[in-house]
Amino acid sequence: MRIRSLLLSLTLLPAAVSAQTPVSITLDEAIARARSKSVNAAVALDELRQAYWEYRTYRADLLPEVSFNATLPGYYKQYTSYMNDAGSYSFVRNNFLQLNGELSVSQNIWLTGGTIALNTKLDFYRDLEGSATNRFMTIPVALTLTQPIFGVNTVKWNRRIEPERYAEAKAAFLSATEEVAMSAIQLYFNLLMNRENLEIARQNLANATKLYEVAREKRAMGQISENDLLQMELNLLDARSALTSGESSVKSAMFSLRSFLDYDESVELVPEVPGSVPAVDITYNDALEKALANNKFARNLRRRQLEADYAVAKAKGNLRQIDLFAQVGYTGTSNEMGDAYRRLRDNQVVEIGVKIPLLDWGKRRGSVKVAESNRRVVESRLRQETMNFTQDLFILVERFCNQQQQLGLASRADTIARRRYATNVETFLIGKISTLDLNDSQIKKDQTRQEFVNELYLYWLYYYQLRSLTLWDYAASTPLETDFEKVLK
């Protein structure tokens, strides 16, 4: 008996393991989980983090930078070339120890694009041959300016471009979260539609079975023809086939939604038909105003225009190059470190480097023309993209406004078709209508139910598409916002 019980347990074990727990889920719950658990949401967050750190790097370039450079130590024992008073060269033996260190605080100049730095420096030299003397050279303080005269001011352009780039990334993140919601809506309604079809198939199979039994009895009594009986049997076979196909479709749709929402395979999701939809009044002009103010598209247009202008300015700045280097400070040298800081003298360096091409066969001017041509191409593309964007937004607003009416009509048609089919079933049972009339009412009932679910899906899809483009919550009449500092932690 124990062995038989054990074998029975092992036989039932796969069924127990594969058993799924039904979990009812609403559309709002699916959207909320998709925004926190789906891979798409994780990708959107990673892209936001990348943009955030790029922006932080840009901001850091605007702040003072403290740096320390040193050689600790440097030992040299080698031959080096030496030119004597007669102008001839010979090689001398060197054996020395050298240490040096420099501490500097530098700051980019926003207005001019140059760099100003405050430096302090110490060099130590010890000759290891002969008397082994020490030498110190100090620059206690020096102020250094490096300034391009005609070159492009990269700092100024970055201050215009980088904030737009980060604002575009934040708007893109908000749009991406709405696109995640749209993906959840598509998978949710795909499962919902397939479950509705499966339920229709089950109901149709039960009805077909019952009607076939009734038809057999009527045929036996001679109340219907053999053709009607065969038609009812075909309906029964079609209903069984539809049930098998519906079960397979539900499993496939279930797997897709469950994977997207990061549910375990032991969960059987049961989507609920949304009971209500937000009734909102949207006009094209209002949607366009919000889209141009909030959407990543508008930020993208501004950034690309600035980048095209920057490319032209950079090409013009490369026509000639004049750089100014100036350093003002004090320096001292001695065999003792303390004396090297007390016996100070002026330390002044001024350099002006000039690089002007005399003959480059028009290469630099050609670069300017290329940059200007690229800017015109960008401007043309921006105009075309703006036209396409406004056109697509207009069509979307029109579809959404029409969809509210379509949804109401589909809901009413679904109710009428259900009632008509129920009435026809009762009428067929008493023999007052033919099988053709009954089949017609059944097909209409199934079609109107599918159309209602599909119209409901389109309503929610259009609604979240509008949210994605305008970054506006029409149900709450507030802009879509998030705590980016909290999200990025």
C-alpha cells in the first residue's frame, strides 16, 4: 500500500507543480507594475542616469578644479649630450635625484572661453656625484591665463547646449514611462481579448451542444430537416475547434504579459475589463501647445539647432588661431628650502602663439561652407519634422475624440447583441426561427463583443499616446512630473 501511495504521489506531482494561481489584475495595476518591474522601464531609467552623469560632468567643468602633479622621485644615471663653448657636442655623465610638485587651482572663464589658474610649485635637485649638493627652486604663487583670441568659446556653447540636452533626456524619460504603459496596454488587452474569445468559445460550445441535442430530438420527430441537423453538428465541431484554438491563444498572450510584468510562471493573470474611462475634452490647439512646451521633440529641435550653429562657429574659429599665454608670479632658488621661499624674484611669462594658414587650398574655408550647408540641411529637416509632428498630433487628437463616441456605440451594440442572441435561442427552442437566423445572431453577438473590447483598447491606447506626446495628465489636469533626484538615487 505504501508503494502504491508513493507511485500515486509521484504521478500527481507534475500536475501539482504546474498548477497556477489565478491573480486578478486591473489595467491600472498592470500599468503601475510595468513602470516599476518591466525591462523597458529599466532601460529608460538607465538612459536617464547616463544623461544625468553627462550633465553632472558638464556642470563640473564650470567649477574650479584643484589638481596636484608631482614626480616623487625621479632618479637619473645616464649620459646626455652637451654643447661646449666652441659649439661642438660631447657626452657627460649625470647622476642625480630630482623631485617636483605643483598644486594648482584652475577655473574656466565663461565669458571668454579661456582658463585662469593659481599655481604653486617646488622643484628639488640633488647631485649624487662629487659634493652631493642640493638645489631648490620655488614658485610660491603664480597667476596663469590661457586665452584663445579668435577661437570658438566652447564653454559658452556648452552652457547653451548641455542644459537643453539634459532637459530633453528628462522629457524622454517621462515619455518612455508612458510608452511602457502603452506596451502594457497592448499586452493587457491582447490577453483580455483572447480570454473573451475563449469565454465566447466555451459559451458557444455549451450552446452548440445543447442545440445539437435538441435538433436531434426534433429530427427524430420530423420537425426539422436532415440539412438543419447536419448544420447544427457542423456548428458543434466548429465550436470545439474554436475552443482549442482559444486556449492556445490565451496561453501565448498570458506568457507575453506575465514576462513583461515580471510575474512568476505559477501565476495565472486574469485581466478585468475596465469598467470606466476618463472622460476628457481635448482640443488640437491645447494639445499642440502642451506638446511644444513639454515634449522631448521640442527640446530635441532646440538642441540640434544649437549644435548646428556651434559647428559653424567652430569652423569659422579655425580659420586662424591666436593663443595668449601669460603668467605673473614670483620665483626663488637656493641650496636651502627656506631661503628658496625668501629670496624671491619676479617671474613673468607672456606668449602669443599665432597660426594663420597662408596657403591651404581653401581647406578651412571649405570646412566653413560644409558646416553652413549642414546647418541649412538641419534647419530643413527640423521644419519637415515639425510639420510631421503637428500633423500626427492632429490626427491623434481627432482619433481620440472620435473614439469616445465609438466606444459608447460599441458598448450599446454589445448589450443589444447579447439580448438578441438570448432571445433567439429561446425562440429556436420553440421552433419559430431557423438555424440560419440563430447562427447569424450568434456571429453578431461574438463580433460586437470583440468590437467593444477592441474599441476599449483603442481608447486607452490613444489616451496614453496623447499623454506621451503632451506630458500632461488630462484626468488630473496636471503636467506629468516625477522626483528625478529620488528616481536617480
